[in-house]
Amino acid sequence: MKRRHGIDGRRFFGARIMSECGCAFCRDEIEFSLPPDLLDRLVAGRCVIFAGAGISTENRTHCKTTFYEQIQAEMNISDSSLDFPTLMTKYCDRVDGRINLIKKIRERIEYFRSFRGFYVPMTRFHRALRPLYMIEDVITTNWDDFFEEESGLRPFVYDQDLPFIESSARRIVKIHGSISNAGSIVATKDDYNQALRRLEKGALGAYLKTLLATKTIIYIGYSLRDSNYLSIIKSLSKIMGKFSRSAYFVSPNIDRDYLKSTGLNLIPIETDGSFFLEQLRIHINRKLCEQHQIIDDERFDFCEEFLLYVNEAHHHAADVFIETRKPIMTLVLSYQDGLQDALMRIKDTRSSGEYFQSERVRYLIHAYEKKVETYVAASNYWDACYCRGYQNGLMLLLATGEAGTPPLVDLCFADNINTVPKALRMARKRIPSAVLDEIERIIEGIGVGLVPEHLPYV
């Protein structure tokens, strides 16, 4: 029987999930102790991730060669003592070197993106970051857009971007540019010098200084033997001077004696970066009370599965409305519109981490309950049913298993009417006159063969 990894990165031995695995993907998942002070600052939202290429495209576990080695081979240079900026400078000194370099960077990223065997393990870190909603800021030297795609982070590359930083719930500062804007790429020695000057004097650098001064930095995806990385850390320490905070360095292979010799104020945590984030989630949930815990991924999966069921039911309800023109079906459709919109938004914004925060979900549920009460008091059942549907979609995130699965029909004014057949069988005298007046007005504005749709405005 062979060991293998599922497409989502989980470990399997036959049909059984492995608890321990010595393969290349898992051997660096070293158990570690999380310092209590670090956990406290994480829960309080006082930590920042500083991510390097080792978490994604330049991890040798994920790819055969690094970008450095790719360029080195193309130039037929055997001298591995050249640091990264020096090698890139030599490449860019050739005819159309800069253009070709950007092209190669883009092709490399797109190649990895095109194969799930590459992309899934390369973005494991980014997916592990999603639910950690308390981590609002990430700093990276990476060019790829994986954080934007998989973690829902808003990118900030230029000083001109800074005025919009407060309007973003979660942010990524890309100090070496982004593949989304070729002109921003930092690769050569001149690029590095210019980038450092921008950090020292520019607006984005000022924001970075604020993060360094007020939050705890966790460095992940770097090698202590990387001279470029060490120069970045020393430059940042120089910028902060005596106000530099202690920081954490996460890596599966740490030479502690060498770490001390660097003179950097880094506290080592020896483990894999993605595994580190996944374990953080467990530690955080143990510390938080149930009202504040991070919602399980399984609930999001269940919401996506239930959405398919709701979509099918909504198509059926629409067909019934077209065939019968029954006024009560307008409220059935409005309720299902709300249920659909909630579940679709949960699905579409999953990467942002917005709905992983159980406290926020509970707040929204209560807010929609108040909306339902307000609309019912005003005899506005069109909006009330929509809000009930949206509320029930949110409640599904907090349920357990299939318990708490919302009904496919909820009319707000009638108990036990939870299916389309029951709604159709309702006696007219059971429907309040205010409700009848409202839904009959709606029917009058709907052409033959058309279906009323409640847009997500309430």
C-alpha cells in the first residue's frame, strides 16, 4: 500500500488519514511549543507575518529548482557565491535582459498555477492564513499574487496606495513589488537600493515602521544563510534602531548557534511554516471561549454543499410560480433569495477570513433578526422573508453537522409552513390581509413568464 497525498494536501495511507508521515511534504512538521506571550499577542491581533519565497514557489519540496538556479543555469554560471540581486543584475545587463527577466518570472508563476500538483502545496500556507482573521497585516518579498488569490489580502505596493490602507480589513505590503505590475518588481542591486530608500523615506515605509514598532513580527519562509534576507532584517533593525521589538523566526531547520552569531533579536520556532499556522488555529481556539472561536472549515464545506440543494429548490419554486402565479410564491422566492445570497457570499468570501470569526457571525445573525422584526412590524414581508433567509444562511455556519439545517421555506408570519407544497395549500384566510395586499401588488408588476427577484438590498 502506497503513501499518498490528497489533492487538498491531506495525508493518506490507503483510506486512513495518517497521523505521522516521513515524506518530503510532512517531515518538517515538527511539534513545537508556542510561547504564551506570542499566543496572547496573536489573539489580540498584535502580530504581523513577514513571508518569504520559501512558503511558496521557492520551496524545494514543491519544485525541482529555484528561480535563482533557473537563471544561473541559463547564464551558465557555476559560481553559487553570487547573491540573488547580483545574479539578477548580470542577467538584466544583457540585451533586453529586464524584459526577459520579468517574462521568466511571470511564466514560472503561471506554470505553477496551471498544475494543481504544484499550486495546491505551494498555497497551503496562504490557505492556512485565511481563518486567522486576527492577523490583519502581512509583509512579503514575494512577487506572486497567491496571498491576494488565496487569502483575500489587499495588496499595497506603492506609496500612493497608502491612503486606502485603512479601508482594507486585511492587507499585504509587497516590498519587492508584484507580478501584477511588472514595473514594480525588485530584483537587481539597483532595485534593492531604491526599495530600501523608499522604505526609509516613503509613506509605505512609514506604515511598515509603525507595524514594526507596535506589533510582533513572525518571519516565515526565509533561510538564515540567505544574505539577501539577512540584509533585509538588518536594514529593518537599522530603521527601527533601539525601538526594535523581539521577533520570531519560523523554519524547519534552524542552526541556533549561527542564529546567535547574526546578532539579530530573533526567537526561533523550529517547524514548517504552513504547519505552524495550522497549529496556531488550534492553540487560538483553545484559548478563546466558544463565542469567539474560529469556525471550522467543515462548516464552510457544508454551506457550499447545501447551496447546491437550495439552488435546485429555488429553480423548482420559480417554475411553480410561473405555472401557478400564486401570490404566496413571491415570499417563498424572496426567502430563498436571501438564503442563496448568504450562502453564496460565505462561499465567495471564504478566502478573506471574514466569516471565520464566530463572534462576527453571531453579531450579523442578531442584526438580521432585528431587520426581520422591523419589517414584520411594518407589514413588509417581502423584505422580512429575504432577511430571514439571509439570517438562516448565516446560522448554518454555527450549526453542528446537519443539525440546524434551515427550511427551504420560511414565511415569517406562519409556523410550520416550511415547504412549497405547504405554502401552496395555505388557505387564503390564513394569510393576513396586509400580506395579501403586498404580494398581490408585487404580482401585478411581474410580467408573464418572469420571476420576482429580491436583490441584496435591505
